[in-house]
Amino acid sequence: MRNILAVFLVTLLSYSTVQSLKTVSPPQGFVGQHNGQFQLNGKPFNFVGANSYWLPLLTSTADVDSTFKQMQSQGVKVLRTWGFNAINGSELVGAQQSGLTYYQVWNSAEWVLNEGPQGLQRLDYVVNTAGKYGIKLIIAFTNNWVGYGGMELYINWIAGAGNTHDVFYTNPQIIASYQRYVTTIVNRYKNSPNVFAWEMMNEARCLGDLSAGPNCVPGTELLTKWYNETSNFIRSLDPFHMITTGGEGHFYWKNKNVGFWFDGVFNSDYNFNGQAGEDFDTELTLPNVDFGTYHLYPQTWYPQLDFPGSNFTVQDWGLLWIQLHADAAKKANKPLILEEFGLTGLQNKTEIYPQWVNLALKTNHAIFAWQFGALGLDEDGGNRPIKYADALINGASPNDGYAIYQNQTVVWNIFA
Ligand SMILES: *[C@@H]1O[C@H](CO)[C@@H](O)[C@H](O)[C@H]1NC(C)=O
Ligand SMILES: *[C@@H]1O[C@H](CO)[C@@H](O)[C@H](O)[C@H]1NC(C)=O
Ligand SMILES: *[C@@H]1O[C@H](CO)[C@@H](O)[C@H](O)[C@H]1NC(C)=O
Ligand SMILES: *[C@@H]1O[C@H](CO)[C@@H](O)[C@H](O)[C@H]1NC(C)=O
Ligand SMILES: *[C@@H]1O[C@H](CO)[C@@H](O)[C@H](O)[C@H]1NC(C)=O
């Protein structure tokens, strides 16, 4: 009786986890993870990566090749880019005239797909070409922020005005619409070894350009549930590619009042109190979240502490953040990527990046600086406005103050 019951329980268990456990190893050339490490063809896979959201926005395939070549020369093995570019119908004429890349057009509660030469064919070229340069891609499905058509478009067009940002995680029509897009992209590339991993969202939070609602507060774990359901959904479409959050790595340290004093006032810290929405430790335990991601921008996160004479240092805060994530990943036995980090100021870069990079490498994670800078691009004579403040200028890819170009040898070489 006990034995029969045991067998029955085991059967039940394996049924309920059949979707999540990848019992079969990934095909040759696909990266997987095991025991806290990335693996490729049965061997540990360690790497330095890069960020370039603008790569699929280039209009010339020669420029895409040239960028990959420059990345390859720096030793980049994994590139993170956007798998979304969405516009409103009202932007369509302008987009067509300016050569802007767009995959989804919103004119009603159902977006329309653009598979044309200014649409997914551009992403096709990036995905298909990456492997030629020994590079694999992390592809994000949408953005927490409005840039390049993030989740606010789903909210505007499906739920309408007056909603909070977090309805994205709960509204069934929005979830279905997002999943329809995810299905489109995953099915298009799921057989490609050039995909490193799928990323559910860039920097998911309770708030975005819209504010957060009462359902997305510390303790509701709304985002954790969404990550779980979404990663389970992606796994049902694609048994082999890894899946990650794309989150900034905020902790939810329950029962700990982590914060800082400023001007006589105690500030509870959203990097630790769960207010942003993430719960890094719990996310890492989800069966279909294959590895952790986090970002690092202390200059902009703690401007009130960051002034001469303060005992706060950008370098030390960064080292702490790196160590805390390394510890969390070790506990969860999953690999980790510091997938965005940036500093402004040449001296800051040359002094602080090496410290951060050393600790990250020592604690066995992969690093992706924000952001890669390409030179010598020649579409439209090397000068082309893209969107927002993004432009090619004299052949250089967009620079938000963080771009790392090859001609800035002292910085470039830190990552080479
Ligand atoms: C178009 O998109 C932007 C966000 O990218 C939004 O602010 C604007 O309201 C949208 N326009 C329409 C007509 O929905
Ligand atoms: C994740 O999803 C699975 C399958 O639906 C469920 O069994 C599990 O409880 C969920 N975990 C969390 C933390 O929500
Ligand atoms: C920095 O100074 C504040 C008081 O202004 C103090 O509470 C805090 O512990 C100090 N931090 C360090 C690392 O010394
Ligand atoms: C270097 O970093 C410090 C500390 O964050 C900051 O105050 C300063 O403005 C930075 N330098 C430049 C040139 O950005
Ligand atoms: C490197 O290239 C960038 C982009 O074209 C340019 O702004 C910068 O002045 C160049 N730096 C050097 C040292 O040549």
C-alpha cells in the first residue's frame, strides 16, 4: 500500500512538472544551464556580452554585419537586444518615410504584425547573422518603459485610459495579446541555436510611465506570479531555449528595514523593500526561470547620497550589489548575468569598471555593459535620426552617455 502510494505520488509529481523540467539536454549548439553554470555542448560556457537595442533598427545589412564584427573583435559572445518595436497607427506614415523598424502597429485592441522588410525581416537578419560572428542573442519581448513601444501600448489600447501600469500583469486580454506576440517571436526563431535566451520584459516593475496600483505592492508578489505564468507559457512553446526575466534584480527582504538616512529622514530603499515589484530570490526559484539578471546604475539610483564628502561611494555600492546577487544565485544554484551597468565620466569608467568586472568574474557571472558602441556605420552617409534622441552621427551608433566605442581604448579594453 505504501509502495503503491509512493509510485502514485511520483507519477503525479512528474506529470505536474513535465512542462518545467528539461530532462532532455538541449540540442547541439544551444546554451543551457546546469548546477549554477551556463553550458554549451556539455561544457561550461563563460562569456562577456554586450547590449545593443539599436542593432535591428539599422537599415543596412552591411552595418549589421559591421557591428557584429566589431563585437566579435572585442570578444563579445552574447548580445542582448530588443525583440519588440511597436508603434501607434498615427506614427505609421512617418515610420515608413524615415525607415524606422516596426514589428507591431497599434490602431485598435489588436496589434497588427509587420513581417515586411521594415519589420520582422530586420530582426530575422540579426538573428540569422549573429552565428556567423560566434554571437548568440538574448531577445526581450517588451519594455517596462515607453521606449520603442513597451507595455504601455498594450495598456493604452486594450485597457484604456485611467488604468495603472500593473494591469499589464493581470488583465486577461492584455496577457493574451502579449502572449500572441511572444508566440510569434518564439515560433519564428525557436529552432535557432543563435538564440541564447528569451527575456520576458526589460526591467519589469509595478510602475512605469504610468503609476503602480494597489495590487502591486510588497507582499502581493504580482510580478513573481506573472514571471511564473509567462515563463511556463514560453516553456510550453519552446522546450530548449533558456528563459529569463530581464529584471533589475530588486530584492524583497521581508522583515528587514533596509534604507538610508538623508537630511534627517529615513528612506526605505526600493532596491530591497519589494516596492519595485521584483523579489529576486523567489524569481530564481521558479522552474522555468533559467538564470538571474540584474542591472546596476548607482549614480542615478542614489543621486541624493552621491556628492563629495558623503560616505556613499558608487564603487562600493556596486560591489555590494554584485556580491548580493552572486550570493542569491549561488543559493538558488542558477547562473547569473549582470546584464546592464553603466557609469558616466571617463575617469569613473576607468577607475570603477575594472573593480566591478573583477568581482563579477570572481563570483562567476557573465557581464554585459550598457552599451555597445559601433563606429564606421555608413547607411545614409553615417547620419540618420532613428527615434527619440537616438541617431547615427558620423557613423557612430547612438550614445546616451554610456556607449563604449572602440576608439576609447582605455574603456574598450576593460571589456575586451
Ligand atoms: C501613441 O503612443 C504613445 C506612446 O508611445 C502614446 O503616448 C500616445 O497616446 C499614443 N497615441 C495614441 C493615439 O494612442
Ligand atoms: C508556478 O507555476 C506552477 C505551475 O502553474 C505552480 O505549480 C507554482 O505554484 C507556481 N509558483 C509560484 C511561486 O507562483
Ligand atoms: C554613512 O553615514 C551615515 C550617517 O550620515 C551613517 O548612518 C552610515 O552608517 C554611514 N555609512 C557608512 C558605510 O559608513
Ligand atoms: C563621476 O562620478 C561621480 C560620482 O558619481 C559624479 O559625481 C561625477 O559627475 C562623475 N563624473 C562625470 C564626468 O560624469
Ligand atoms: C570616438 O568616436 C566617437 C563617435 O564618433 C567620437 O565622438 C569621439 O570623439 C571619438 N573619440 C576619439 C578619442 O577619437
